[in-house]
Amino acid sequence: MSSTVIPCLRYRDARRMIDWLCETFGFERHAVYDGEDGGIAHAQLKLGSGMIMLGSARNDEFNSLQKTPATLGGTTQSPYLVVKDADSVYRRARDGGAEIVIEIKDEDHGGRGFSCRDPEGHLWNVGTYDPWGAKP
């Protein structure tokens, strides 16, 4: 049986963050569904063969289970993005308002990467290390 893991995120201003994620990390809009309240009911963004799903934070059954970093005072998970040029993504993230929490560097386990918080506080790890291509 084959399975796929897709991280799901909530944002206070999902529409703005979709633009930011596309411009900064290189995601592409796969599907974006507007909500009744002017927010985003559901969005799917692709990056290579990966995907994230996101939506606007709102008062509903699901939102009571999933909090934004502002509500929690931090994050409890952090997606890792495999990229070809970590230095280029680092510059776009820094220039786009991300808080760099671990500076870009060559990693002991291979690859080059950094960690940052997006403008709404979600933690992202970005690097050239590809665990699918790495040999143990």
C-alpha cells in the first residue's frame, strides 16, 4: 500500500501567506477555494512532488484541534523543504520577512540548509539534503 503525508497549516491571513509561500519558497497553487468570510476555506500548494494544504484560521470544529503559532506561542511541527539552491531560498526568505532562526550552513549529515519562521510564525526547515537520495 502506498501513502502520502501532506502537512496541513492554518494562517490568520491565508491569502497573504499563499502569495508569500509561492514567492519565497517556490510553491505553486494547485487549488485555492475561497471561504464565505473572505478567507481561504482550503488551499493546496505544490512544491515538486510534495504538497501542503492550508486554510484560514477560523472558529470551526477543525480549528479547535489545530492552532496557529500565535495562539500556541510557538510551533509543534516544522515541514522540511528539499530545494536545489538553499542559498537562493535563504535570501528570498530573509528579504521576504522570515525570521531566520538557524543560519544557512553545510550540514554534518550532508546538504546545506537553514531554518526560519514565516511571517505568521510557522517554522520551516529548508535544505538541499534529500533523504530519498541519501545513502545510509
